[in-house]
Amino acid sequence: MVLRMTTHQPRTARRHRTVTERDIELFTEMSGDRNPLHYDAELAAASRFGGIVVQGGVTSALLNALVAEDLPGPGSVFLEVSWRFLAPVRPGDVITASATELASRTDKPVTTLATRITNQDGVVVLDGTAVVWRDPVVAAHHS
């Protein structure tokens, strides 16, 4: 494996989204995750989170869109992720996902990204890295 560290101005992409209660419902329909922290306001308020929290999959999904649409772009899939969930996301929060290119392979269309999601107050709610492969045929079609 030959990595080329980014020596030029690294590419960065960002996406924003307001999280809604409907996002919780849709994720539950898809995943079956009915954790009371996502639905039971009274119980969630008594927990260490102090209120309803959105599933981590809803939060990290914004990075799926960013990688597939923006950086690297269409044809991209995650090979590996290392994410830490640092703060809760709640319905009504405006989250911003960002990805910055750290390195790319010279022998394959593989890119390592620094990934982060913040809320409207600038609090980091997710932080980590992702390794992404981009299909050359799809990439060429969308260039």
C-alpha cells in the first residue's frame, strides 16, 4: 500500500441538516431501535442525557451523504470508520458534517478523511476518521 499524504491545500466538504423527530421515527422503522432514550421524554430527562437524544445512526448518516455526494463523491463507499460520539444530538439541532482529505492511495481510489459533526452551538458531537473507496466507473461518469 502506498499512501500519498495531502501536501496541497486539502479538499474539504460540509453539509448541514436540521434533525427532526421524524428522523428518529424513520430510523426506528429501518433499524428497529426503540431505545427509550429516543422516545420516552420523562425517562430520557431523568437519564444522564437530560432529554430525548437522536440515534447515532441518524447523526452519522449526514457523513454518508457528504461522502457519497461531495467528497470524494458519487460512487464512494465506506471501507472503515472510526467515530467517537462525544455529545448528544436532539430533535431541532442543526448539525454540520465536515470531511477533510488527509491522504489518498496512489495504487487504488482510496481516500482517508478526517470527519467531524458539530451542532449549532459549535459543540463537536462526532469526531473521527473514515477510509473511503470510490468506484472509478461511477466517478468518471460524474466528473
